[in-house]
Amino acid sequence: MASRFWVGGTGTWDALSILNWSTTSGGIGGASVPGSGDIALLDANSGTGTVTLAYSPVIQAFRTAGYAGTFDFSTNYVECTISGTTVFSGSTSATYLGSKDVRFTSAASTGTRSISFAGATESNAINISITAGTDTVNTTGSWANLDTTGFSGTFNNNARVIYGDWIISPTMTLVAGTNTTSFRSTSGPRSITTNSKTLDFPLLFDGIGGEWNFQDALTQGSTRNFTITNGTVRLKDNATSTVGSFLTSGTNQKFLQSTLAGSQATLSQASGTVSVSYLTIQDINATGGATFNSFTTNGNVDAGNNLGWDFSTQIGRYIYTRRKNKRILP
């Protein structure tokens, strides 16, 4: 396995040009183009300008940590085949254009692949797909679309942000834990496909203008929070989605709906009291044993075709005793 470092700033990454590749960081160009046994690195010594990907290379790993230029995927992608190490680490100082696709195709059965991109913004996030393997994968940081179709290994519970769609492989194992998976798109609709896997970790929806549609029923761990802070969440119509603890936060108006207008989706929570605020609810049947309070005095709106919610108006009331008057607030 050899390392190839991009040097010289602006250039085209194709199958033949060697002028921008070096065997050392910031070194002299003229090394071979990274191939299936190599690692391609863009770093702080690669220069600024634009690197244009003119084909879809198959390499071991792709790392851009420290790179401050522009990487233009155009319509191409980078395929990474390495296992048991850091496969991709992204630069927060770089600009990414084009398809922004990085694909991980290792069929490894052991080891841990690390895919990290801490601090990415929505416009700079990378699309990743993990298409094979029965090993373990860590994904940390911020991503655009995250597709694990074809992966049959273990997906660790890491803190991660997803700006695009999330497709969960039906053959993978999702590790339970307390780290939150956050959805932060500011547009939509975005799709979430669980393929009947239990998401035993907290879920947070927090993107002003974001829209997320569940393509099938959600099953969440019984001790995990499902929180809407901003945006619109649509649960699968004619299906029961089970959450651990349904919460809202913040004073922006947010929306809970069914994926099919006029057709109810069922939200189930086993116990406890749900007290939402600034939530517009439509086509949602609340059930499962919990009490669902959606008092209109807390900014909630009954948009129609709902069951199981208490939309009453709560006002202060007085209880009179011999000793003193006491006001009981809602």
C-alpha cells in the first residue's frame, strides 16, 4: 500500500496525469496516480485552487484532512476498498462540488472502518454509501445522504448529523447507545428508511424548513428521546411508529404529519405523559398507553384528523381552603 499526495493546487485527477501526485506531503510531482492499492491524500500542503475529478477511481482510502482548496467531484465518485482503518476523513476547510459521492465497498468481515467528517455544513456535506462488508463501521461527523444498502456488519452508535436521506440496510446491526443521530436539513423532503431495524438511540430533528418522511414504520428504543425542535416530520401513513419518549423543544412552530394527507399515521409511546408545545399536528393517532397533552395554550394547533391528543385550553384555576387561597397553574 502506497500513499499519494496531491501537490500543486489546481489540476485534474484522471487516470493518466502524474504531475500533481507526490510520494510525500508537499513534495515533487511525478509519482504514479493512486490506484487500487493506494491511499489518496489532499492536505494542507496540496495548495489551493480546484481539483477536478475526471473519472471514478478505485483506491484504498481517501483523506482530505487539512485541505483548503476546492474538490470538484463533477459527476464522478471515489470508491474506497480498505478495511480496518480510517477510510475517509474530510476537511472542514475545503469546498466540495458536484456529486460529492464517496463509496465504501470493502467486503471485510473483521476490523473497524472509520468514516469521519467533523464540522461539515449542509452545503459541504458528502454523500456516502457502504455497500458491502460484515465488519464494524464508525461514522462520525456530518453527512449528506447516508446509504448502507448491502452492508451486513455492525454500525456503531456514534454522534452524527445527516442532512439528506438515510437508508438503513435490513441486514445490518445497529448498536444501541446514548449518542444522538441528528437530522438538520433546511429543505426537503428527505427520506428515512428503517427497513424494520430498531433505532435504539436518541433522534433529533432540527432544521428550520427541513422536511423528513419516514418510508416505513419507526421502532425506537423504549428509553430513547424522539425530539422535534424545527421542521416537519411525517410518520408513515397506515403504520404504527413507536418511540421511547416523544418531545418538542424551542418556540418555533414545528409540524407532525402523516406521509399521506387525510390518512392517519399512528404514534405510539408505552407510558408517561407527553407534553408538546408549538406543534401543529395533522393526521396523527396517538396511542400506546402514554397521555398526549397538546394544549392550545402552549402554541399547539389541531390541523385535523387526529386522535388521542388533548387540545383543550388550560387556564389557571383556584382551590379555596379555610386557610388561604391557592392558585394552581397548569
